Amino acid sequence: MVRGNRASGKSSVAARLRERFGRGLALVGQDNLRRVVLRERDRPGAANIGLTDLTAHYVLDAGFHAVVVR
């Protein structure tokens, strides 16, 4: 899991990890799920929290490694 303040470079770090690791590593971006998939505001207990969890578990169960960006 990569966590940090807004605009602190979390997505850039995750992208570099993926470049170095190669295939088999999934990036699970909470902001992408919140903004693009659900069009949801950032608030405690919102649906994106559960969707991030489900997505991470799904890719792990499918045999991928996962980097969750929160």
C-alpha cells in the first residue's frame, strides 16, 4: 500500500514499481475508483473504500501482486 498526502507522488511511485516489476503487478488506485468509476466525493465510509478492498482481493486471488494507492 502506498499512502501519503495529496500530490505527494504516490501514483508516480506506484508506476515506477510497476515498471520495475513488469507484468503481474496490478495498480489499484482508490482515487481512480472514486472519481472515475463511482463519481463519488471523498468522504469517510464512502463506497470507494469497499470497492478498493474488493478490487485488491480480486487481483490477488487472480494471481497478481497488488499495489494499492490511497
